[in-house]
Amino acid sequence: MVLSALFSYINARRIHLPATISLMLMSLVMALGLILLSRFSPWGGAIEKQARHWVQQVHFSRVLLHGMLGFLLFAGALRVDLEGLFVNRWPIGALATAGVIASTAVVGLLTWLVLRLLGIGLPLSYCLLFGALISPTDPISVLHIFRSSHVPRNVEATIAGESLFNDGVGVVIFGVLLNVVESAHVGGSGFGLEVAVTFAREAGGGMALGLAVGYLAFLLLRGVDSYPVEILITLAVVMGGYALADALAVSGPLAMVVAGILIGSRGRALAMSQKTRENLDVFWEVIDELLNAVLFVFIGLEAMVLTLRFDIFLAGAALVPVVLAARLASAGLLTSVLSRHHHFPRGTWFLVTWAGLRGAISVAMALSLASGRERTVIVSITYIIVVFTILVQGLTMPRVVAGLGERER
């Protein structure tokens, strides 16, 4: 928290980059600086060892996947334009489901091939796990850029909706594949049906639970006019709803997205006073900004606990274009086909492809794997790809957005 505050202050005063990108960059530089200090200074080793111990004390995957993620998705869903979501429901649904599934398969197969060529062969099952964890997008910084740019409303709604739902779908796909790998139950006549049933139960059950919890919260909100109590109810939705989803073995992320959309649209319009709406918006905006600040500092600091050999670094660099190609094949081409019916501007396919930043969710899922050689390789290449997408794609997004605006004119 102290580092997040310090880096945020430096960025606001001097650097002026998108906040999340700047925080991750500064924490990454700090981590690499401590590693170098330990190599060239007699007392630097003790400092680096203590810093590494601090980072390792935090169970990053558990903190994010069973803590922060519910708050972040709920906060994002509260701001979703329901009308835009409904109008673009088919592109959003296609990108968040078929797009993620197709990307998982393409990345998994190509990763298996690339790693074999580089002499780091992993089982195909682990390569598909990597495909599942790297396919969900996390365009937090991109959406901030969109709000300050003239991006067509239907394009912004599509990318925002996709980013909310594909996180939940990606986590479900990863969980299903992880259960298969851990049980060593791959193949067999009923394997495909079992995977499909598990996916449908977790995804469908999560959305149904989100609808039920959201509607219950709506009834409670409508029965009281006190913004502290109403904010407390929304906090209970996130914490209690996510815990209930875990207990029922359904998707907590999808439950929070659906509950957030319901409360942010129907709840705001029919169950809240103007004063409550204003205070609720400020509260959840602060929660969102605060958690994102801490999250991106964590991403940078995770560099201290990586095992980054030259061959693994080479594999990560080689897989960057693979992940971009899979995003193009699964989302870019799909957007190009759908643009005939949804009037997307020319070049939207490239914006959708380039806006597919990967973030903390991918790192957290990689870190949740059981210790072993496969985990070491997957965590390292995941980190390389996440850093590339945030720094390179994130920092060049304003030019891509500006180019789309020029084509539209």
C-alpha cells in the first residue's frame, strides 16, 4: 500500500502515464534494481532477500482470485451501460465464450509446438492450461483511454462487456482443465461430455446465483434510504455472494458481473436516491482505483520470485506473437465478421486485437498451479507476455484509438 501510494504520487506529479501502466513499470524497475543491487553490492543481497521474502509472503493467486477479483468485477459491472450491453450482446457473448475457447485451443496447440522446438517440451494438457489462463483479457488501462477518447459507443461497450465476462469464462475454463489435469482423467468416451457439463454448471450456475443475489440486494436497497446501509449491502453482495459461489462450486466472477450489472442498472434507477447514487459511485470508484493500484504494483514485484533462464525467456518472447495471433484469430476475425451486422468502424478488428491486454488474472492463475517444472515454465512465460501486453500494447493504445477515429471520419 505504501509503495502504491508513493508510485501513484510520482506518476501524478512527474510521469503522467496511465496509472496502472505506470505503477507496474515503477515496481518492475524497483524489483530489477534490487536484483541487480544484490549482484553488485555486498549489502544488497540482504535487502533483496528481505524484499523477496515480503513478496513471497503474499499468496498472490489466492488474494486475487478469492479476494480482489470479486470487488474489481463488481465495480466494473456497476458502470456498464446496460443498453449498450444489450444492443451488442451477440458480439460480447461470442467474444467472451467462443473467442476464449478458440484462443485457448490455438494458444495451447501452438505453445506445445513452440516449446518442443525450443527443447522445453511440456505435456499438451499443461499447454492448454496455459492457453486458458492467457486468453482472458484485462483492458483496465485501455478502458481509461477510451473514456478520454472518442471511441464509438458500440465498440467501447463491446470491449468493456467482453473484458468483464471473459474473465469469468476464462477462470471457469482454467478450473475445468486444471481438475482434469490433476485427476489425470484425459480421454475416454465421456471426457468431452464431462468437460461440457462441468463448464455449463459452473458458468450457468454462477450467472444464476448472481441474478438471485443481485435481485435480493435490489429488494433490500428499495426498502431503505440510507447510503451507508446501501453501500454496506453492496459490500455484502460481493463478499457473501463470492463465498457462496465458492461453497456451491459455481463461478464467483460471473456471479459478481451479473449482480453488478443488475444493481448498477435496475438498482440505481429504481432503488436508490440521488444522494445514494452519488456516494455509491464514489465509494466503488475509490475501491476500484485502490485495488488496481495495489494489483499492478504486485505484478511488477512478482519479477523478484521468477525463475527466468535464458531458454525460458526465449520461449516467452517467441510466444508473444503466438498469443497476438490467437487473439487475432479468435477475436479480431470474429469482430470483422460481426461488423457487417453491428456497424463497427473499419479497423475495429485491429483495435479489438490490440486491446487484448493480459493482466493480473493470468499471473494469478499461473501461480495457482502445483509446484514443479511445468509451473516454473508457465509462470515465467505468462509473466513475460503480461509485461509485454501492458507496456507495449498499453502505451501504444492512444495511437490505435486515434487511428480508428480517423478512419471513421
